[in-house]
Amino acid sequence: MRMVTLPGGESVPALGLGTWHMGERGSDRAAEADALRCGIDLGMTLIDTAEMYGTGGAEEVVGAAIRDRRDKVFLISKVLPFNASRNGTVEACEASLARLGVEAIDLYLLHWPGPSPLEETLAGFEDLQRDGKIRHWGVSNFDTSEMKALAIEPGGSACVTNQVLYNLARRGIEFDLLPWCVARSMPVMAYSPLEQGRLSGNKALAEVAGRHGVTELQIALAWVLDRDGVIVIPKAGRLDHVRQNHAALGIRLTSEDRTALDHAFPPPSVKRPLEIL
Ligand SMILES: NC(=O)c1ccc[n+]([C@@H]2O[C@H](COP(=O)([O-])OP(=O)(O)OC[C@H]3O[C@@H](n4cnc5c(N)ncnc54)[C@H](OP(=O)(O)O)[C@@H]3O)[C@@H](O)[C@H]2O)c1
């Protein structure tokens, strides 16, 4: 497994497992937990979930998947902005811990900027850290100006990541947000790296995929994995998809591949507002 270093020196896998839409249907839960266990066994031991997903159902699926392997996993969950007052953050985290069946979350994120003042949310994160309920905290869907505002909050420099939309079709962060984070040795966590499957069928991706004997989505994933300081969290509820995503780690893109992909999916030349799914 390729590793990425968090500020503070801890290493986490560059390729993890997303869970959005898991836990929504009771009949799918066992298969979803199997898919997560398969990923963990392949070394994709970073799991991203949120209180929002399946209204807590995804956290229950994750809890079932990791029951006998908690110590192998770097566990991430998120607080909804509407819950992110100081006390609300603590209460939301405690509810997540109960659904996950764990004593602590490794990384707890504010899901997107919301109505609570940042100082309130940060105070909640600090309470949770002091009580051993979370180890690290970070944010999600913060644009560069929001990261700059966070950085000057008291305690704001303890943020370890910003989880944002990033894939071949969504390269806006390359203009300023990604360089801003890289300059601070803060990994960016790329969500929806497969554009939720919609990159399948793209002609440029198909050509590159043909050269490597893999699928278009594996190339899309290999492209994000090729970036320094980026953690990637594709979601796969099917075992074959989990294995294909893991195999993307072994794909070495050539300069010809990168040029073809840059041509089809040009990098940004101007600042674009952060896109959110
Ligand atoms: N912070 C945020 O605001 C935010 C927003 C969105 C997502 N996220 C996180 O990021 C994770 C990933 O993003 P996402 O779920 O939106 O989208 P994604 O990972 O880009 O795509 C997931 C979709 O692709 C399919 N898929 C996965 N691997 C595949 C493969 N090898 N071949 C073909 N299809 C494949 C999955 O199908 P199957 O499930 O059927 O395998 C699923 O339908 C989420 O699950 C969540 O944890 C965070």
C-alpha cells in the first residue's frame, strides 16, 4: 500500500474506502460489510463514513465490518454542519461512536462549512480529543478562502486534512487549494474519484485503459493516485469493484497517458469556486 503522511507524522493509506449510500437498505448491509472487509484485507484500511450517510446506517455497516479488526483500520467520520456547535459536535460524535461500536474515531471532519462559528466546532473537536473520543480532526468542502480563515483561528493549524471533490473531470482545486494544502504538508482527501461512475465510457480514458488492459475507471483512479499528498476514497459495494480499485495501485501511467488525459480533461487556468457533490 502506498502511504501518505499526515501533519504530525502518522502514515495512512493513500487508497481507502468510501461508504456513501451504504446502510440505506437493510438487505444490502451484509454484502456492503463484506466489501469493506475485502478492502481492509487488501490493505485499504482507511474508511470514510459520516453521520449523514444512510442517516447513520453507513456507520452501522462500518461497525459490523470492523468489529473483529478495529485495530487495523484508520476510521474517519463527519459531523453535519447543523450539529456543529460545541456541544452538538460532542453529542454527534458520541452517537457516531455508538453506531460504529468503537471507543474512538481516528479522524473527525466537519462535513461542510455551516452555520456554527468555527471556534465553536473547534472547541467541540478539542473537547473530544481531550476525552480520547477522536484522535485528529479536519474539514471537508472548504475552499481556499475558508482554509485561510480556519488557519488563523486559535487551534486551527491542528487541521490534518480537507476532504474535497477531486477527479479528472473536477480539477478546479489544482489552481490554488491543492497547492495551498501541499505547501502546508496537509493531505487532501479526494472524494468521488470515479465521478460516481460517470467517467466510464469516456473516449480518452478508454484509449489509455486499452493500452494498460484495465477499465476506464481504474485509469481514473490511477490518475488521482498519481498525485502527491492526495488520499483517495472510492466507494465500492461490490467485491469485484473493490478488487479492481485495489489493482489500480499497480497501474503506472506513462507521460503519453498523462498528456492524453490532460488534453481531454484540461487543468484549470483560472480560479473556480470549489465544486461540491
Ligand atoms: N465529504 C463529502 O462531502 C463527500 C461527498 C461525496 C463523497 N464522499 C466520500 O467519498 C466516497 C467516494 O465518493 P462517491 O461514493 O461519491 O463516488 P465514487 O467513489 O466516485 O463512485 C462510487 C460509484 O462507483 C461505483 N464503482 C466503484 N468502483 C468501481 C469500479 N471499479 N468499476 C465500476 N464502478 C465502480 C460504485 O458502485 P458499487 O457501489 O456498486 O460497487 C458506486 O456506484 C463516498 O462514498 C464518501 O465516503 C464525501
